[in-house]
Amino acid sequence: MKLLVTGGAGFIGSNFIHYWLNHHPKDKITNFDKLTYAGNLDNLKNIEQNKNHSFIQGDVCNPLEVRSALKNIDSIVHFAAETHVDRSLYSQGVFAKTNVVGTNVLLEEAAKNKIRFHHVSTDEVFGSLPKYSKERFNEETPYNPRNPYSQSKAQSDYLVKLYHKKHNLPITISNCSNNYGPYQYPEKLLPLAITNLLREKKVPIYGDGLYFRDWLYVEDHCRAIEVILEKGTIGDSYCIGGLDKEVNNLELIFKVLEILGKDHSWYEHVKDRSNHDRRYSVDWSKMKNLGWEPEHDLDIYLEKTVEWYVNNCEWWRKLIK
Ligand SMILES: NC(=O)c1ccc[n+]([C@@H]2O[C@H](COP(=O)([O-])OP(=O)(O)OC[C@H]3O[C@@H](n4cnc5c(N)ncnc54)[C@H](O)[C@@H]3O)[C@@H](O)[C@H]2O)c1
């Protein structure tokens, strides 16, 4: 297979490239990434010599760059996006441009040669669930995005579905819950918390901290995408989530404090993010029907993730002013 991975220098994209080359060593991957603040070639250092991985610095919003990158490609896995909700609250334009216009450009170019297109999206497109309920998102849940990031991702999902209906483009979509693991830019909750604590700084917790997330280890997400590429039904969406271990942000940070041997004086409540989604929870039974389920336990892999940041200080110190 000749894969084009967009956003392959980011958190999940780089983990996906490592995963794919480990499991499909004969396949060829072209990594197409603009290298925004979130893109980092250090994430791919240990495969620099791998002849089956090549890197193109390019922008998904640029049709000429995309067209040229798509020569001889069988399948696209589209990760490239602006991804930080906080940033979307004060710079909406770049989210609309990259996530909506960029996805449209990619679809337009893919449609010319009917290239298999997998779109990596988020469960945040479904909006927010009540704090203490048993409700879960599934593939039939209506979209109700509540911030500029999730709105732009929802619009990109609609475009992907449109290209399937109107242009017969062979697409699939995945809507995944929050990921954790190595190589995550230290602005998101977990790497921010870990890197703050390693610098003897407190962890900021938005509002009351009772925001529930359905955490998934990044490798489980990569394997889910592999399963969808191999067995998914063209035109379908798939919800991906964690191992029935929904935790709120406070509980998550308590776990990190415990791993690092710190007491509860090491976090502080700060002013909440506006329109903060209360709870996400994913029903992944459709993925189970394809033979996938999450394998990595939160407690074990959270500890391994903290260890990774402890052992890779030189990776994250460069990214922090
Ligand atoms: N992080 C999560 O928990 C999570 C959960 C579900 C879905 N997702 C989705 O997965 C994808 C990857 O998320 P992530 O957390 O790895 O993001 P990230 O912010 O770590 O990486 C994004 C990558 O996209 C690249 N990029 C940005 N604009 C680009 C452009 N115009 N052209 C080419 N490349 C560009 C960046 O340089 C970076 O390498 C996103 O589409 C996101 O919506 C993320």
C-alpha cells in the first residue's frame, strides 16, 4: 500500500506512522505536513533512515502541493488539522481554513483519481452529554458541536460525506475520544500537567474539574484506523472510545500526581473555558463488530505515558518557552 498521511508530524499522526511501519514494513508512507507549531519532525527521528517513509512539507489548503503529493498514492489518512479548543476560541479563522478548506482541497484532489480516503475526526462533533448519565455517543447521534474546533471538524465530516454521495469517493470516517500517549504537544491537559509538575509548577484545572472524558491510548486509536482501512464499509462512520474507564479531569490529575509522588497542593482551579463540554462517552460497538476493541488499560498506560515524558525531557523542553 502507498499511503499519504497528512499531519504525520503531529501527535496522533506520528504515532500512526510508527505503528503502520512496524506492522506493515513493506508499505510506503508519504507524510504531508505543514509543520505548524504542533508539527515536529523530532517525533519521527528514529525512522529518519527508513526508506519507506518520506516527508513533504506542504499545506493541505494548497491544491498544487496536494496534487503533486498524491501522485502514486492508493490511500489517504487525513489527520492534519488545527486541534486545540482553547486556541479556536480566539483564532477561529485558521480552524475554518485548515480543517474545512484544507479537507475540501484534499477531497477535491482525491476525487480526481478516486483515492481511498479515511478522515480522522473527533467525538466532539456530537457536543456534550449530561454530567452523570449513562448516555453515550454512537454513529447515529446527531451532530451538535459547541466550539469553533468541533464546529470545523463537524463541517469537515459533512464535506467528506458529500464527496462520497456526489462523487462516489471511497471514504470512511472515525470519530474518536480523547487520546493520550507519547509525542503530544504540551498544551493539552495531560502533557501540560506532566511537564508542569516536572518543572515544579502547579497544574491548572478549568472550573470545577468535573469534565468527563473517555480516554484512549493513542496506539489503540492507530489500530482502530488500521482495522477500518482493512475491513470498514465504504461510506460509513465509526465511533472509537476507551475501555469503559471514563474519568473526570480532577481524577485524571490526581492519578498523575500520585504517579509523580506529589500531593494535592500541586493543582489549582482556574477560570473555566467558555462553553466547556461536560462529558464525552463513546459506544464503540460498531468497531467491536469489525473485531476491534481497546487493549490498553488507563492506569497502566497513564503511568507509561508519564514515564515517557520523564525520560524525554529534551523532546518537550524545546517546545516550552
Ligand atoms: N488529540 C486527540 O485526542 C484527538 C481525538 C480525536 C480526534 N483527533 C483528530 O486527530 C487529528 C490529529 O490530532 P492531533 O492531536 O495529532 O493533532 P496535532 O495538533 O498534534 O497535529 C496536527 C498536525 O497537523 C499539521 N497541520 C496543521 N495544519 C496543516 C496544514 N494546513 N497542512 C498540513 N498539515 C497541517 C500540524 O503541523 C501537525 O503536525 C486531528 O484531525 C484531530 O481532530 C484528535
